[in-house]
Amino acid sequence: MKRQRFFKAVLYCTLMVMVMLSAQASARSSSSSIWRLYGDWQVKVDYDGRQFESILSFSRNQEGNLTGNWISFMGLSELKDIKYEEGKISFSRDRRNRDGETTTSNFKGTIEEGKISGTWSSSRGENKLEGKRAPRIQRAVGSWELKYKFGDREITSKLIVKVDKEGNLTGQWQSRRGESAVTDLQYERGKLTFKRTSTYQDRKREYTFEGTVQRDNTLSGMIKSERGEIEVEGKLIGGSLIGTWNLEVAYDSGNRKQRLKVNPDMSGLYGAIPIKKINLENGQVDFLTVLKFGDQSYEIRFEGKIEDSKLTGEMTTSRGTQKITGTKVIRTFRRRSTG
């Protein structure tokens, strides 16, 4: 009798442990899968045969909760009731019309192999949405101003890192002695490595570099050659502007939220509108882009400045001029639990 009670107790404890382990594994799986959602998604919504491009942007706040925004040429609006599990996603969005009335739209769809698809539904009917994950530009891309010493001499050079059509990194080294190609350029988890060959007065030298790209847009590493090792410190040119900016755009009807995203190669997005080149010189910022609707095109020009980590300026379109103020997004998240 005692033996039976003992085996029942062991069996009960074993089952409880299995249930707990299964629950923990399920929680870890759910937490892991949510990371597939984070980032920007380029989407198109069909309205009566006309397609409008927008961006779905998902992130998390300082408490670790999932957040999202709908970003278009009209502005930025917050997503609500976001749910994502096993490839199924749903959320809602409130939108205020010209009469000041608020309407709510609901989305239900799926995410599979880097693509999102589903249906918007509201009092006006249903609209199809399709899109894909926006490519992420690696942190190493851009123009880097490098400083290092040869003896008592301080030398400044420039490292330019680009991405080719196949998504591979390419590089070029520029100094007062001329330009030289960078080969075997690799970037992974903050580590940047490459090789460089220079020729000066018929003398050929080979160098290797290994360094770390920091989140504050700085670079530190070591150049190695037959002559020894040299410490290198660098900073990303345009680093004060590169990143994501939350904007307030002043209209006669009231302020609207918008987003400016500046990539490391100084391309960017104003809302969902691509910008080929954003200029920054002595704190002055400007860019010109074009918004297209069918056969019609509208120029959008921005001129402003960065001062005390704030972006201010004016946006000029065919509809007039709006004042803009912006603050840079600084992400300071809690670390994910690994337990």
C-alpha cells in the first residue's frame, strides 16, 4: 500500500514538472517569435483599385510591451490592441476625419516568410493589405571619419561603407595619399573587419582591421600590418542626424505627428516617402523629395537645423509651408530575460 502511494506521489510530481516545463517552453517560444515582428514593414492598401503605400512599424516600450505605428504621407498614428501569435496578427487604428469624427479600422492578417497580408475592415467596408519587411541597413554602413597616430603624427582618413545590389558590403578607404579598395569587408554583431592594400612610391603594404561599432555611432579598433598595430577611433559622419525622429507638423487645423528616418548612408524616409539624399552641414539640414499620386507629382522640401538634440525647420509643398519640430528617438530598453 505504501509503495503504491509512493509511486502515485512520484507520478504526480513528474506530471507537474512536465506541465511547468511545457508552459515555460511555450512562453519562451512566444517571446522569441515576437522578435520576428519588430521593425518596419512596407505595405500597400488597395482602395477601389488604387494602391497607397504606408509603413507599419513595430517596437516595444521601456516596459517591454509591444507597440506599433501606422505611418503614411498623412502622418503617424498609434496602433491599438496589437496581438501577434503563431504568425497571426491583429490590431486596430483610430482615424479622425475632416469633420472631427473618429472612425476605427480593424486589421486581421498573417505574417509568413517575411511577408504580411490581411484585410482592413471598417464602417466603409474592407480593403486588402499586402507588404513585406523593410530591409535593414547595417550599422556599419556610412562614411566614417577615422583618426589614428603614426609616431607623433595624427592622421585622419575616411572609410566609406556601402551596400551593393546583392546586399553585400563594399568599402573604400580615402586619405591624403589617395584612395584604396577595401576587401573582405564583414560586419556581424557589432564587429567590423576588412583588409586593405595600399601602394605608395612603388611600395605595397597590406593591412587588416578589426573593430567594434557602438550604438552611439562611434567605431574603435586596431589596424595591423607588418609594421605593428595602431589604435583607431572613428565617428560616423552625420551621426547627430542619423536615426529616427518623431516630428510635430503644424497645420492650421492642428498639429500632426510624423516620422523622419535617416539611414546611415544619409538616405531616408519622410513618413513613407523615400528620400535619396539628406544633407547635413554645420548643423544645417535639408532634403528634397517627390510624392507621386498616379500621374501627378508633388515636391516636398525641408530646410532646418539641429541644435541641442532638437530638429526644427520648415516643410514646403504646393499646399504651403508648415513648421516642424522633432526629437530623436533614444531606445533604452530593459534586457530580455534569459531565464
